[in-house]
Amino acid sequence: MRFKSLLHLMLPLWVVVIGSSAAYRILGLFGHPGLSHFKVFQPIMRGLAEAGHQVTVVSYFPSLDEPHPNYTDFSFQGQELLTNAFSLEGFSRRRFFDNFVEFYELASWGFETCSAALNSPALDQVLALHRSKPFDLLVTEYFATDCLLGISHVMQVPLVGLSSCALMPWHYERVGLPDDPSYIPSEFSTFSERMSFWERFENWFVVRSTNLLYRIVQWNDDRQLVAKFGKGLPSVREIARNTSLILVNQHYTLSGARPLVPAVVEIGGVHIRKQKPLPTDIQKVLDHSPEGVIVISWGSVLRASTLPQKKRDAILNALRRLPMKVLWKWEDESPKGLPKNVIVRKWLPQRDVICHPNVRIFLSHGGLLGVSEAVHCSVPVVVTPIYGDQFINAAALVNRGMGVAMYYDKITPEYVYQCVQAALQPSVREAAIAVSAAYRHRPQTALELSVWSIENVLKNGARRLEKSYGSELSAVVYNSWDVGLVFAGMVALCLAVVVTVATKLLNKKSNARRAAKKSKRS
């Protein structure tokens, strides 16, 4: 009895000792000012804190959740937040050269992001914290700049990258991940994995050319890091090869299967949490709509209220013909001429609304968070891609049979109505249910997998066993250009020998014929 009493007294102490011995100090640096990106990263950092690690996060979006004793926030400065920031005036369908226009915009954005982050007092604060009590790991976003990767070298800690969308072309080589443009669409493209010849041609060209162009961005990163820390740092291209892990917000059930190395882990839907109670007014609308509800939301960056009048009227006229109610995220006051079946709200708890059983379809711009929520909730999507990865997300939905593409430049009342009717077909609903079942059927949640993968780097990543040796190879060796050159040389040598022998034999035969003819004449 005394032993049992002692055991009960000591058990809490053992738990504290064991937990603290396994706890690490983790730093997260997220310099992109887009809320949709940070909504993917914040749950992971919060999950690490809840797992017992001491987590420090520097971002533009502190305190999204209730405070946690293991989670400390710092704020970057110098960038305008991307919330309801983009107007819909002037957008059209993406053309070939728009790939490079968008790359240029991302490169400029990356330069500004890098400059703001490196010059932010918050970065100096966490560097001072590291000097007093070192961090064990750096987690940062992999997107349009690599300058914050330099902090991992300054701190001499392992590096983990998070991607809120499909990997950019320049991310593959740093972990030795196979990148085949014949069936892996670029983040800049508009295709699914099923591409025609000309689509493969465009995809190959865009992937290879943007990969080369990104070297210019990395040179700018190098220059800014030298200005901050002085000479002696390796190039960010070299630092990037020290990546231990990339967590990417995709899942093969939606984006398509592709070869992955252990250093790349798909965590699609990591931001999706347990359903919360809806606001009373929205709950009432959904509950009292047995005929069904259509939900329209174009994300946290695009402002639906900036739709040109002609397109706005076209959508409203199409919705007026439908027997269902419509819930529309609309940032300003209600537009004029609003049909009786259309209800607008400045904000919608998107995931919780979409998962209501009376929701029939979701009209979206194709942002990956909303698309993932629709897949999770088995809701068909009418998707209108505007920029970025929205085009490949739209193509993925269409390819899976659970989406209908409604292109922005083609919007008319009849076109919108036809797209909605197409999405209401039973076959589309059945495809959405099937994809959702596969998407949700996993051995562990995306968040559990994320936390485990990062902890695995901390515990076993010193020898970088999860990395492919391909990340250490030069482009010449990785693509076997040297082998091809030697093989071509061997073939050329064999052909030269054959040609030489054949020429000699032919000459010998020709000389014999001449000699024979000469002897006959004589």
C-alpha cells in the first residue's frame, strides 16, 4: 500500500521530468503578410506547443488563438496585410506569358518580404534570445524568397520548410525530389496531371525557365543577408540544400499521386479543425433550407464586392433563377438589386458553413484552403480561378469529377447558370463524396503527422537520413548529362569505326572492280 501511495505521488513528477527532457525550443519565422498562408502554419506551430515544446513565432498575425504557455508571439513590421486586399477589376484568364508576369510579381514580393523581415526589430529580438538560450530548430515558409533560410545558418540549427500550396519549381532540387513536368503541373500552370502535348510543352518550359530565373531572386537574398550579417555566409542556394523536411499543404487524393522522398510530407487539410457552433442567424438559414444552400466565398484576399457591375449583375441574375438560398461572403453593404434568395454577410465561418448537410455546392475562387474544406465536407465546387495556384486547384477538382470550372472572363447570366446546374448533377455529388472519403481516410490526422515529422527531425535528423542523396548532386550528375555525353561519344566512336571500315571495304571493292575492268580491256 505504501509503495502504491509513493507511486501515485511520484507519477506526476516523472511525467514532468520525462516531458521536459523531450521538449525542444522551436523558432518559426513567417514573413509573408498573407493570412491564408499563415492559417496553414499556425496550427502546426500551436500543435508543437501543445506537444510540450517551447515555440516562438514571428509573423504578421499574432494571437490567432487563445494564449498557450508554450507559445510566444512576436510581430514582423513593414508589410501591408493581405486581407480583402485585391480588387477583381482587370483580371482575365491566364495566358502563357502570364506565367512570367506572375513570377516577376512574386520575385518583387519576395524581395520586399525579405527586406522587411531582416530589418524588423522582432528578428533582432529572437536572435538575442538565441544567444542567451539557443533554439533547436528553425521552421519557415518556402515560397517566393529564401532569405530567412540564412537564419538557420546563423543559428546553426536544422531547417524545416512549410509550403501552403504546391511546391514551387525551385523547391524540388533542395531535397532531391523528382520533378517530372510530363505529369507534375507547375504551381504556375493551369493544368491537372493529365496534360496534352502542348500543355506538357508549356509546363516543361515554365518549370525549367522559372527554376533558372529564381537564381536572380537568390542572388538578391544573398545580397540582403550579407548587408545584415556581413560576409562569410554560404549562398542561400547552398543553405537550402540543408533542408531536413518540407511539409506541403497537398494530398494525393486531390492533387494527384507523385513520387515523394521521406523529406517531403503531404499534410493537406492541416488547417481544418473540429466543427464549431455557427452564429445563430446563419444556423437558422441553413437549418430552414431543405431545398439546399449555395455558399459563395472568394477567400480572405479577394474582395467580392469589387466585382465589375456587369459581372456582378450576371451572377445575381443567374442566382435569381435558382430555387435554393445563397449565402455570399460580401465585404461591403448589400449590393443593389439583391434577389430574395441571396443573403450576404461580411464574414462567414467558411469551413463550418460548408460542412452543413443542406449545402449543395460551393462557389469558390479556388484557394487551396477553401478547396480543401470543400473536399473534406464532400461538397461539389464551382471554381473561378483568378491567380496563383487557384488554376491548378481548379484543374484538380475538374479532373476528380467534383468540380466545374467557371472562368472569370466568360461570366454571363446564362454561363453562370449552366455552371451551377452542371455542379448540381448527381454524378458530381457522387464524385465529391468518393474523393472526400479517400481524403479523410488517413492513419493519423494531418496535424499529428506534421508534429511527428518535425519531432523526427529533432530526434533523428542529425544524420539527415530522410534526405535523398539526389539533393547533393549537381545538375549535370542528377540529370546524368555526363553519362549521356559519354554514351553519345561511344555511339559516335562506334559509328566512326563502322563508317571507316565500310568506307575502306567499299574503296577496296571499288578498286577491285576497276582493276577487273582494266584487265578485261587489256
